[in-house]
Amino acid sequence: METYIPIFPLKLVAFPGEEINLHIFEPRYKQLITDIVEKKTSFGIAVYLDKLMPIGTEVELKEVSKVYEDGRVDIKTVGKKVFEIITLENPMPQKLYAGGRVMFYENDQNIFQNIYSEYLFYLKELFRLMNYDIDLIPLQVNSFTYAHKIGLKLEEEYELLLMDKEEERVKYLIKHLLKVIPILRDIEAAKNKIKMNGHFKNFDPLEF
């Protein structure tokens, strides 16, 4: 399915289901938000790396939290669907901001239970090592839920967004966690050794 939406480029990956709070200060994007409020439509956050990338996420405006005297606004949005930019107009006719025709991606949520369980196991271990107290509720956690909290680079987050199958995304995150967790365990072990400095040590007798 294709449609035409306003485009808001950011050095940010917005994931479907994610709540994104934005501070809007540029004139073109203040105009964009004004139009979104009036027309009750959505807009797209397009990822900007070294250039504007073709994949982004449609977001829905949930609330205008604050309007400043100079026209700046704080807004709350939520990510909806991933899209690919087919054509781009920068700016849109008679507007300050860009817009484009986009095609929405289908999101295959199917995943084998054993792979999902493995992902939750490593996710819990990561947060334990980070001393991050969180209650992971099965079926309420997907590949996007904590993707910003597990140490992915912006380019890696974008790579995750490109994947249209949940199982593929989860396998990608498991691979990442298997690299990060041993590093955190080594750091934890080093901290414990530092704590032991100055303590009396009891060594087992050696036979030689």
C-alpha cells in the first residue's frame, strides 16, 4: 500500500510501538506539526545517517505536551509502520518541510518459541549485569521493545528496521547480546577483583 506523508528526517531510528518524545524548534517542522494537528494525519520519521536513508517509520501524534511563547513545541508520538520512500519532494509544494510517496512494509510477527525464549534469557542476563531492574513479561516484549537499550549503534538499529520478520530480528539481537554479555561479565569480574584489593586472602595449599 502506498500513500503520501510528510517526512521528518532525524538521526534517530523510530521503532513500531515505541513512544517518541520530540522537541520541535525549526520553523519547517513547527509548520509540519501545526498541519498534522489540523488535519489529524500522521507523518514519517526518516532515518538520517550520512544521508537520508530510504527506510523510516510512520508515527502518530499522541499529544502536544507544551507550546512555548516562541512557537516551539514538545510532542509525544508513537511509532506505527515501517515504510520505504518511493519519491521525495523537498520541500512539499507550498510547504517548508519535505514529503513523499511511501510504501508500507508488512511485519511478519511469527517466531518459534525456543528462539523467543532464548532471546528473553539473554535479555534478562544483560539487564542483570547492567543492574537495570526490569520485569520482562513474555509476549509483551518483542524485538523492538528494548532495542534502544542494548547497546546497538545507530547503523545497527537501522539494519534492524530493515528486517520485516520478527524471527530474523530476534536472531540478530541474540547475536548482538552474545557479543555484549561476555564483555559485561568481564567488567563485573574486574570490579569484584578491585573490591578485594587490601583484603586478607586465603590461598589453598599447593602441592609441588
